[in-house]
Amino acid sequence: MSRSNAVTKHLHHTPGGLERIGPLLAAAYPDLVISKRRMRKVESIECVRLNREGSRQNLGFSSRPFVLCGLPVKRPASGCLLHERRNGHFVLQVTGHPSYGLPWGQDRLVPIFLATLATRQQTPRITFESAAQMLDTFAMQQGGSQYRRLIGAFQRIFGATIFFGADSQGERAAVVHRARFNFMSEARIWYSRDPDQKFLPGDCQNVIVLSDEFYREILNHPIPTDLEAAKALSSSPAALDLFMWLSYRCFTARGRERVPLFGDFGLISQLGSADYARPRKFREKLEDWLELVRKMWPACPAAIDQDGTGLFVDRANAVLPNGGNDARN
């Protein structure tokens, strides 16, 4: 039976002969149905491209440790409290709090949010209107489940201890830099379902005090990013990591360069994607992530080499010079 006949037959057996066309088309042509979530993602990607073309990018910032090395993409196994990633001479270790565990998945949006506000406000004591502001920043639905997810993310971030180090071999001696820090030393965050309610009674604001070490890292190495792109990729943590890293890596490239995919200094060692340890699986996932990146940044010069063991990058700007909306709070 053809799809058109299936629709006709369904109409004939429906009392009154009338039905909503949506369910009928979904049953007959499931390949054409686009979910609301997918539609929002398509609209977000289109927004990123239009803003880029019109030099209206929404400028945000990230911090060097989490651009060079990613947090876990998936929920860590129960009891796992140590995460380590390496990028050449840089190494990142994250130790989770016993009560909350390691930051993972969309939790990586919190450091971007904090680094953006700290850079804009130029103070370790950052303020914002409500938790709903962060949900809106990254296009997360404002409801009970998303709020609980956000609170969990802040708990995991607040409880985590970060170790970030760099080893470089000079002509005469090795230079070693090490830093161990927490993200925050104090946090007071509230949430209201009323979008018009900006402050608590007494005009109290949300306040987060960044640790001195994290704030210095942000000020010394602020890495620009496109907040609309981060919003579009918020549900794809690995693709977001790749976009952030490519934005930085292509900006610092001196020309066409090759980054190995495997080995101690390979891309697989720095992305938070240990589940894709097999070379073939990692290449497949990397192609998927690159496809998402190219949808928002069509001129991205990254491509896997012919033998599938390296990634070519070239000098380019994901964040256009003087093209961002860097409104200070």
C-alpha cells in the first residue's frame, strides 16, 4: 500500500472524516518530520552563520585549561573522581568532590559563563541576575529539570579541584609551570520562575567569587569564543570542545599544520572522549563533530588527512576581529 493510500484509508476510517494533518503526515512520511529540538538547533546554527556574516557575533570567553584539554563528555563511571587529559606539554587533571562527582557533559558551559562574566566585569566577584540568565545564555529550557541540572553542574564545578601544568624544554633547562586551584571560593545563586523578578528581596544579586588562581588564568589568557556557537553546540559537548579548540588552534597557526590524531600528543588525548579509543571509531566521531563545526563556520580549514592519522589546520578566525558584540555588564 502506498503512503498516500495509507493516509486516505486512515481518513476513511476516522469518525467525521477529519483528522489533524500533522499526525497523518508523520505516519506516512516519518523521514520528513523534524522535532522541535532539532528545529531549534537548525535555527541556532542559522543564527550563528547570519551573525558571523553580518559581523554581529556575540563575544564570550573561555579559559585556557578547558580549551586545550576537555572535561569528560559522558557521565563518568560511579566512584571515578579523577579525569586527566593531555595536549602536548599541557596536562589537565580534574578531581571531583566525593559528594558530587566530576564535572561532565553540559557542565562545561559553566566555566564559559564564568570566564565571560569575569572578563566583561573585570573582577573576580561576578554578579548576574538569576540562574535563568545562564539557562537563557545557552538556550536551555527554563523549567524544573533544567534548573536541577544547572544546580548539579554548579555543585560539581564548585567542588572540583583543578590541576593544570605545562612543561617546556628550553635550550638550557626545562621550564615547569604548575597550578592547582578551585573554580570558585564562594557562590550564592538563586532561581525564580518569574522572568520579571530580577532581584531577591533587599536587591540581593547572584554572586560568585572566583578563586584567585582561576581569575588570574582568565585574565592572563582570555580566549575569545562565539557564544551563539556555544549555544548551538550545548547539547553536543564533544563538538563544542572541538569548536573551541579549533577556534584557538587556527588563530595561533602560522600556516598549514598537521596535528596527529593518536599517540601521547594526539588529539584523542586532549578531547574528553576516551570512549572512542579505537582509531576507526574516533575518526568517525571526529568527522561528525567537524560537520557540526562547519555548519556554523563554513570556512573552517580543518580536515582529516588522507591516511586518517592526522588533522590539518590552517590560520583562520572563528571569531572575527572587531566583529563581536562585547557589551560590558
